[in-house]
Amino acid sequence: MYLDCVLREMFRFVPPGFGTVRILTVDDRLPSTGVELRKGDFMFIAIHNMGRDRRYWQGPVDPERFLVAGNDVNNNKAVSIPFGGGGHHQCIGQD
């Protein structure tokens, strides 16, 4: 169990890939800037940056953050996708 936490923290801080690319399937708008996004646009998701964003990950490297229940502000699963997230586009090396 603790080894899983160490691995999750390691992959959060140093992911196996820098990022991933997705193609938008619907028109959308970024809420913070109002930038319009169109269906068919390519989006780069910077996994490396997400795992180091201080808005979601406070403090030093700490495997024990993954032992806490899902409501911990220091454990945002939406910004910890070292293998590209879920679905059929995730990394085959995840398992």
C-alpha cells in the first residue's frame, strides 16, 4: 500500500511523458480567459506541469498525501494523470 503511494507521488512529480494531445469533440470556452475552443482543435495537456502546480500540490514530495481520503485538497486526482488519463487513449505502460 505504501509502495503504491510512493509510486503515485513519483509519477506525479516526474511523469513518464511530458504531455499528451487530445482532439476536441465539441466547441467550448476556457472559463478563466474566455478563449474559444472549436471542435477538431488539438489540445496539448502538459502532464508535467499539472503534477507540479502549486494550486493543487502543496509542500514537498510526500507519498503520504495519497494515503488521505479523496477529499484532501492536496490530492486532486484530476491533475494527477501521469499516464494520460483514462479511456482508450491512456498509456499502455500504465499496468
